[in-house]
Amino acid sequence: MKDIADLLLSGEYDTEQLRRVPIPESFRGAVVLEEDADMFAGIRTESRDPAKSLTLCDVPTPEPGPGEALVAVMASSINYNTVWSAIFEPVPTFGFLKRYAKSVPSAGIHDRPFHVLGSDMSGVVLRTGPGVHRWRPGDKVVAHCLSVELSSPDGHDDSMLDPDQRIWGYETNYGGLAQLSLVKANQLMPKPGHLTWEEAAVSGLVHSTAYRQLISRNGANIKLGDVVLIWGAAGGLGSYATQLAVRAGAIPVCVVSSPRKAELVRAQGADLVIDRAAEGYRFWKDPETPDPGEWRRFGAQIRDLTGGDDPDVVFEHPGRETMGVSVYVARRGGTVVTCASTSGYQHQYDNRYLWMGLKRIVGTHFANYREAWEANRLIAKGAVHPTVSAVYGLDEVGRAARQVHANAHSGKIGVLCLAPGPGLGVDDPEFRAHHIDRINRFREDAANPDEEG
């Protein structure tokens, strides 16, 4: 791998040179092991430590099949699905790999006693399988995480509706937290030239998810002037949702958990901010009993900030902790759009506020091909910026995942794979210089890595 890394970092290569470079029989990857799937049995979710299950080890290099590409990974990032995989919740991911191998004949290599994790990646194409024409060795790329067969008519209007839709690096093997990664070639997109490897690597999953959730007709399809309540507005998803809302001409109301995070979202152009920790909001009286009095207090604060308006759209992803209040505060005829449940999957809300208020709950999941490309285009044009707050090495991936599990981070955490350090990979320094303050906005927060999110 060192010879490949040295060649890629030198920049002095062409397609034919890369085709001649020998591919190693194995590579280093961050994996969970099937034999460890029961290691956290009886331990509460919040007490499970992903650093104990994430293992860095050598795994055999897969051969790219038809429509696939083998990519040298320069950088990746930590997402919540990395944490879920590492703590084996809600279920161990090995069942996903077995079903994939059983249902798709060419996917047998994914069913292994190890799972290479990671649903983000920036890197360089090394090899392509038969039938790949758009990409060739040497192309600098990022990847979106939609892996889909498109063998059913259901997916051809919206590829996320295909019954064989999977999330790469979570429901498939050979993800991005490794020196090499195997992807479908149609997951690849051009790397934004003004970004470093780690900056380019962090946006794929969360930005595409937020784009579908807020901008797309498959989500809330927000418009100029909409009031948009954004939970966790300084986190991975929320930091992109805030930028999208501002760029769309909406009025974001950003919920954060500290003064520092309030500063971050204001720096992104959001004027209306609620520090839930400072206000002492507790939406549950106990683990089984919600507190409608807190819903009303929260709704009143939103109206105070907006001049009397309730949210047209609620950007929902915490799940159990917040769904009840999200349904309550949405305006009459408003929309709660949800993509995750980081605080728990079993939701509880008062359905009277939903049906009598003619409100909607819309479920969204990642993004289809078109939405992912549109989201990446916004990054490349400098309309939306990566929100890297900290960068770890691949050998520190357990520590990085622990930060995300504890919600002790802002924005996104990058992970260097073949890149030996941060700051490499920029091809358009002039364009970068124009946006550098916004690119580095969250990086300043790395000085406070233990601040609760």
C-alpha cells in the first residue's frame, strides 16, 4: 500500500501507470467481527463503547466485478451508522451481509466474518470492473452511499424505493474506513477540487440526506420564507440542514446544546437559535412519560423568536426524545420530516395534534442518485461547505467513533486513511482561498472535543 500511497500523493501518475501498479492482496480496514456480535449483551446502548469492537486489521482485497470500482481511500468519516454497526444496534450488521450475498449472486464476497465499515470516502480510482466507462484509474472521486440493483420497476422513479436498496459500508461490506474500498461505479462523483481529502470525504452521507429531507420533492421541498425547526443544528446532519435552509431563503430555528454551538450556527447565517441546555428543556418526565408542558414551553419560545409563527417544517432526526414535541410544534398543515432516530426508534406522540392539525410525517432515507449528485454539486460550487471539526487517523477510528456516540462533537469528524496528514489534495487553491473562512468554520471547534453535543 505504501507504493500506491506514495504515487498518489506525488501527483505524478497517469491512467496507464496506475493500471500497471500491483494491487496488494490485502489492506488495512476498520472492521467489526462476527465473533464479537454478542460482546455488549446486557449493556445499555449509551454505555456501549464502539472503541472496544472496532478493530483495525488486514482483510483480503476484493476484485471489482461488473459495474464496480476499487478505490484507494485517502480519507473517510464517522457517521451514526458506523456507531450503530460498532455497538451492534439495533442488530448486528452481519445479517445484512448474508442477505445481500443470498439475494444478489455477484455479492457473495460481502458475506464475510468481518465487516469493513464506513459510508463516506474520498480517494482515487485504482481499478474498474467490466462495463465501467465513466471512470478510469487516476480519477479523484468521492462516493455517495446508495448501493442499489435497480432490478425492480419500483426504483426507477426514485432509486431509494428499490427493494434492493442498501447503504454501502453499513448493509454492504468493504466500506470507506479503510485503505481500499469496493463500490459500485455509479456511487462515484467528482471530488470538489478546492477541498482537502478529509474535507471532501465528510459530506456525502449527511449532506445528501439533508438535501433530500429539506430540498427535494421527496422530502419537505422547502420554499422561500418557510420556518424550519432544525434539531441538532451544529451536528453532522444539522450543520448541512442549516446551510441548506439559509441558501433556500427559509428561516431556520436552530436547536443546539451550548453557547459555542450557538455561535457556529449563527456564523452559518442562522439568526434564531435555541440553546436547549441553557433553557433546561426536559421533554420527558421519566423514561415512559412525555411532558406536554415542556412541549408548550418550547413552542412558545419558537413563536417568540419568529414573531408568532410555528414551524412550517421540522427537521427531525433525534427520534424518541423529540418526536412528540416535533409533532406538537409543527404549524397547522405543517410537515415533520424524519430520517433517523439517534435517541431511540420507538416514538411516542399525541396523534390528536397530528390529525386535527392536518400535519404530515414524512420519512426519508439517504438520497437517490440525482439528489446525491445535486448535493455534491452544491459543495463543488461553494454554495455549501463541509463542517469538519476534527480529524483522526485510521488507527484512531475507535476513539473517533466514541466521540460521535457520546455526541461530543460538532459538525463532522474526518478520518485519514492513505492521506498521511490533513491539508492535502487541493487542486484549486484559488477557489479555495475565496471560501477558506467558511470551510474552516467548524475546524476551530476542534479545540473543545469533549463539549457535549
